[in-house]
Amino acid sequence: MEPKKENTKKDILKKLFFSTLYLSTFTFGGGYVIVSLLKNKFVDELHWIDETEMMDLVAIAQSSPGAIAVNGAIVVGYKLAGFSGVLCAILGAVLPPLIILTLVSYCYAAFRANFVIQAMLKGMRAGVGAVIISVVYDMGSSVVKSKDILLLVIMAASFLANYFFNVNVIYIILLTAAIGAVRTIYREHRREKTA
Amino acid sequence: MAVYVELFLAFLQIGAFSFGGGYAAMPLIQAQVVNQYHWLSMTDFTDLITISQMTPGPIAINAATFVGNQIAGIPGALLATLGCILPSCIFVTALAWIYTKYRNLSVMQGVLESLRPAVVAMIATAGVAILLPAFFLSGSVSFRAGNFQLRPVLYFAGAMLLLRKWKMDPVVVMVLCGVAEVLYQSAVKFL
């Protein structure tokens, strides 16, 4: 659905900026949360984007490198108002973490010297580790359940290369991306032949 | 001057190669910020990840702002953040344009399918890199007295239980681990 006629471009940009600013300030817990909130706002509440198109936009946000929250804001901004929409959405999404972490950064030295904070951060290290391992477990078991040998080999080989041989993560990403691209092209090629 | 260029380029790489969002950026940030440029120690890096979990915003943007500020003040923070989001802007806009034109992303989806296991492996590596120095003071596996730390292992086990069995909010779980250590250290100090 196209934006309603009474919405001038300026209104859309304003709404875009304040929505992403608000969502970015109050969403804890990762990019997927903000993407579902963007959907709530622009699909269910404002009806500026329809449901299926939003799903494709989310796929684009996921297919691109970078933070999902920022990518989601960019793609919604692009859809609603083109290039200026992208700028407004990014500004809204990035401003809150920029301000908050700047404040944290300036207090960090004093912060670190504090007995309670020091103990707190020390204890939390084990907790962060647990959160990460738990994420790995969830993501890893979906790879294992796919029963796709190539994906399992990629997972094992990437871990070995990264952990034991310190191979730069960028090379691992480039190589696996190439494998995925070649595989898809090969599959489609074969499907066309058999069809 | 050189440091601004380094900050920008380091975070440009982080932005360009972190597929899969959130935790996927973590090993890349570690590679640039800890291993290559030594802007943060592993302890500072772990603290940064902890702080990122408790504040809004993506880990990569938080890291860019924090490291930029520590190394080169506000201009550093702005440049690092800009480097971090620039690849997103280009990629997402290009894909959105292609999508509106062709509506077919099958090669991209094939690429993502095979990237996922690699991303899992890299997140696992980052997790181990955070846990090992927490469990063993020297950072290498050895059960000598004074090297092996029992309490972090207990916190870890407790946290896993809360996360997996009771599906508790990760931030709450982390804070509970922190509170446990504060109580322990206060007890040792004041009793």
C-alpha cells in the first residue's frame, strides 16, 4: 500500500526518524526485536507497507552484512521515501547507541575502578559466555537438523580454521559465501536441465 | 590522522563482513579491535560485549562508538560508526533496488544458507575466547591451584540452566551472575 495522499514527504521523514529513534532507544535484545517492532509500526499500525512486502524487506535486511536493526531501518526508509528516507532512518537508529555508549565510554575508567562494578563485570563474564553458548546451541542444532552434509562440514571446518589455526574470519566468510553461490547456481542449472 | 583512517577501515570491514546480525559481528570485532590493532584487551572486549547486552543498539555500533571514543574521542566514535554502517547502506539499498526490479534473491539465499554454519562456528570461537580466561586465570586449560576458577564455572552452569530450562531473559541471567559475584566478594571483604 502506498503512503496515503495526505502524508507529505516531510511528514513521512519525520515519522520515520522518530519511529526508528524510539525503537532504537527502547529495544534491548538484538536486531530481530527491532525488525518485528518496525513491522508493528509500519504494517499493522500505519499501513504504509503490506505484510508480504515487509517479509521480503526483512529478507533483504538479513541478506546484507551489518546489524539487522540498522539494515531493517534502511530498507524501510528506502521503501517509504527513497534516499532521504534511508538517511532519516539511519540517523534515528544510530543516534541512541552513539549517545549511550559515548557516555559509558567516558565513565569507563571510573567505572572499572569501582569495587562493586568490577565484581559485577567479573561475574557477568561467565553469564555472557553462557548466553553466547546458548545461542550457538540453538543456531547449531538447526544446522545439524538440516542433515545437509556440506553445511556440517562448513561448520566443523570453520571452527577448526578459526579457533585452532587463527584463520582470518573474513577469508572464512568469503570462501563459504562463494561455496553457497556456486552451489545455488549449480542446483538451478541442474533443475533447468531436468525440467 | 593515521588512527582515524585505521578506525574507519577496521569498522568498515566489520560492517562489510558481519552476516547474520548481532552475535555474528562479535568475532569480527574481536579480530580487528583486539587481535589486529590491540585497541582493547580481551577483558575490555568482554566488558564491552557485556555492556552492549545491557544497552540498546547493535553490538557493532556500540563497539564502534566505544572503541572510537577510547582511541580518538568523539570524532573517532563518529568515523568508526560511519565505517560500520556504510557497507549496510550500500548493500541494503542495492539489494532493495535489485529486488524491486527482479524480485529474485535465490543466489543470495543460497549464499546465506552456507554462511549460517560458518557464522555459528565463529560465534562459538568467540564464546570460547570469552569463557577460557574466565575459567582459567592464565587463559590456558590447566587445573593448577590458582589457575582454575571454580566460581565462574558455577555461574556458567547456573546461567545455562536458567537460560535453557527456564528460558529466562539473557540480560536478567547476566545480571544475576554479576550480583552473585558482588555478594561473594562483599562477603569475603566485609565478614
